[in-house]
Amino acid sequence: GGGSIEQSIESRADYLEKHLNLYFESADTVCAHCGQMINTKAHEVEQTRCSTCDVTKYCSQDHQLQHCDQGHHKKLCRMYTQWQQGILGGQSQQERRTHVLDFLKSAPCLHLHAATIS
């Protein structure tokens, strides 16, 4: 029934929130395409950042283009932007949760990679 669909959305929202929190913790130090360490004293490399969300970083422009071409970042870029603005703007966890639920309802076939939150 309807409860199972709502539970599914809630569990997907839990998963996406975990992904967002962990992603924001590592976004400054890891290339979103290859996972290479960047922006640390031991790993100074050329780097680029998504100009839309200003969160996702890459070790090179080539990796940014590849990631974009594969469509991975495009699906979540809007959510990254909203999440960051919510945190910086002092939104409550419940307000951010509402954005996550709205996002998932507008992107019902979104699949997150389990590796991104492990």
C-alpha cells in the first residue's frame, strides 16, 4: 500500500542524508571521479571545482569532464547546492530533510552508489 512507498522514500532520504553529510566531509580532499587525495599537504595536485554547486572537486579538468559526461554529478548537483545553502543559512535538520524529500520525489529513479557512503 501507500505506507510502503512512503517508507521507501523515507529510507532513501535517510540514505541520501548520510551521503550528503559524508560527501561534504570529504569533498575538499577527494576527487569525485577517481578518489585521489587532493588539497592536502602530501598531495598537492591541480584541481577544479564544479562552478554550479561549488562543492564537488576534481583532481583535473579531464576528470571533471569525464564525471559530467557520465552524468554522475549532474543528478546530485542541485541537491548539493541546496544542502550547502541550508547548512550555511542555518536551516534546521527538518528543513533540510524537507528539501531532501522534495528532491527524491522529483528524481524517483535516482540511484546512489553504495561506495559513496561507506
